Amino acid sequence: MLKVGVPEMIDRALHAHLPQDVHIEVLPAEMQHPVDIDFWIVPPYPKPAEAMWQQLRGVRVAQSVLAGVDWLLRLVPREVTVCDARGVHDISTAEWAVTATLASLKYLPLYGQVQRAAEWKRRSEATAHFARVHGDDRSYYPPVMLEDLHGKRVLIVGYGSIGSKIEQLMQPFGVQVDRIARTAREGVASIDQLPALLPQADVIVLIVPLTEETRGLIGAPQLAAMKQGALLVNAARGPVVDTDALIAALETGHIRAAIDVTDPEPLPDGHPLWSAPNLILTPHVGGSSPQFMARAIQLAGQQIRRMQAGEPLENIVTGDY
């Protein structure tokens, strides 16, 4: 009988999505003795997963509940088959990306500050520029005009399942979409076309995995190449963007940004990103929703059935991811 390791943190009601003819081993966060399993459903957080791995034996498949598995690839040896959870974050992450884009273009965080200050800012009284003025200690600058997403040119860098969902949600707004992936295909440019497409984009959405190729993909030269006032949306991984270069570009008002990921992460107290102008920052919550774990365990159940039947697994991660 196939032995499946399920973290204790996963609601037992979700075990119903797993096959009935397997042995389920519930794995506590602090395992006191070694456990033999064939199929490991990996906890979503690196530290608990690392501690758990030290007590696991015989693992043949490590099934992530996340789409990103960069840290998991470093944790387990090559003989263990690693599968990501591609697809489980598509809806929630795409909705975050569109929400962050609209919130930035409509200046909602700034007007939230205006509301808390109980100040009614008419257009004639509002400041025309989003960027802070050096030496002025006011923390908000309502714009004269809000911006439309309609008619904007959107560049999606990392056109996989989440990128495709982002385009689907943005299309009703009447945007023009350019697409970039690691390798070119019909309607999708290769990553080496990034320098040509960056200067044309009004909104740049990053949704690439973290690899040696994508680490530092957006640095000072790429930020400088963006349009004045362009919006950078990072729903990928923090190290995809050079943090110091991003802060500099935000401080000058050259670009705006909305980010769900940072480098370092978690972001420490006092880090300049916390107070950077022209920035919306959320603490890596874009992929979370009440339905997320149910979708992940449903996927794991499908994978276990394939393994039982001797069929190829899906979402196997190979090479440099």
C-alpha cells in the first residue's frame, strides 16, 4: 500500500480528496522519530518543511502545494521527483495582480490616507504628481486625475498558467498585451526580447519562477528603460528585482510599483521599502485564498492516483525549473 505523508497543519477534512486505498501518515510539525513514506505532500513554508525532511525516509515524490518550488529543489536530492502545484494559484494570484494594478492606477492607497486624515481634496486642491517632493513631510499626494487601465499596454513576463489568467482578467479592460516566456512560441516572445518590449509597456507584470536566469532580471538598466510613470507589478519572487535599484527608481518617481514579494523576505523592520514612495506592498499573500489548499490537495490526490496506476506524474520540475 502506498504511504502518503500529509502535514498535520492540513485540515483533515481535506483528506477526503485523497484516495481511500492508501496509508495516510499525518506528519506533525515537530517530528520526533523517522517515518517511511513514498509520497510527501510538502508544507507550504520552508522552515517546517526543512525540519520535517530530516525525519523522512524513502520519499520518492515530493508534491508541493505551491507553484514556486525554488527552495524545495534545494532541499531534496535529485533522486526525489519534485512536482509543483501549477494551477492552484492561478485565480488568486491573477486577481491580486489585477487588483494591485487598478489600485495603483486609481491611487487608492493615497486616498485611503486622505480619508484617515479626514481631508476632502478637490481636484483644484490636489497635487498633480504622485511622487513625493523631497523636503515635504506630507505622506500623501492625491493626483489631479485618476488613470484608466483601458488602453494601456501590459507586458506579462512569465507567460505560464498564471500569466494566461492575468491576461484573461485584464482583457475586458481593453488593454494591449505583450507576452514573454523563457522560450518563444506563437504569440509569445522569448526572454531575450525583454529589452525591446520594456520601454513600450505601461504596466509590467512579473510572474516568473526564481531561477539563476531570472535572479536580478530587473535591475537598474531595466528600470531606467521603462517609461516615465510605468507600473511594475511583481507577483513572482523578490530576488527577480534588484531591491536597491527598485528603491532608487521609486524615490526619483521614475516608476511606480506594486509588489507581493520582497528581497529580503520577510522584510525586516526599518527596511527602506516600507516607506518607499510610489509603492504598494503586500506580505506575500497574493496566492492565498480559502480555496487554495483544497485545490492543492485535490491535485495531490490526482497525482497519487497516477502513481498508483503507474502513469506519468504531472507538473514534474526538471533542470533549472
